[in-house]
Amino acid sequence: MTVINETLTFSTRGRCDLINITEHVADVLTRSGIRQGTVTVFVVGSTAGITTFEYEPGLIKDMTDLYEKIAPSKSSYSHDATWGDANGFSHIRAAFTGPSLTIPFEDGSMYLGTWQQIVLADFDNRPRNRSIVVNIIGS
């Protein structure tokens, strides 16, 4: 069994910036030479998440609208009073989404549906540089 970790960095705009990172993860998997196993994609930080959905303009807007309903950016949060950074909504959205995703693969290809992409969701209230750890375990 082989274990590989690689860190990818993405510059984001914040404010529910949704970025398709599927090809970047697939590239790491291809370069690893591992043929079967699992790949875990993990975002470092408590104001971003990793998910999957069909990455197209209509659904991107639907997801952005959903996150605004779940944790409105204009609401007041106890976290904001604690730290004064006005990003309590970001933490709630990230906790709801989760920081990681594990995908099985075989023959060097991830088991993703035809329209299923891996998406980095940056919820913070400012632009960020996000580190994504791609962990591959297999043979």
C-alpha cells in the first residue's frame, strides 16, 4: 500500500466562491501512479468546505442561494461578538458542508458520476489562499 499527500493552493474571492477542482485532483491522482484505492480531498481552515455537485451556472447560483438561506451573511452571530471578524456565517456554512470528501478510484479513475465535480467552497468574508490536501491511499 502506498500513501501520497500533495497540497494544492487556490486563490479565492470569498463570499461563497465555488471552484471546480476536479481536474486538479485528477492530475494529482494520475501523477501518483496509484491504480486503485481512495483519494481524500481536505480543505485546511474552518471557513471553507469540500463538496460535490454538477458544476454549472444554474446550480452554482442555487447553491449560493441555499447557503445564504442556511446561514445569512447579514445576520448577527455570537462568533462575531467573540472575535469581531464578522464571519460567523462562514463558519456555520463550512461546518454544514464539511472539510473533506473521500472518493474511491480504480484503474486510476475516480468513481464520479458523469456530471459530478469536486468543489471547493470558500465562505469567508474576504479573499483567501486556500490549501487543499489531496491524500491518496492505494496500490
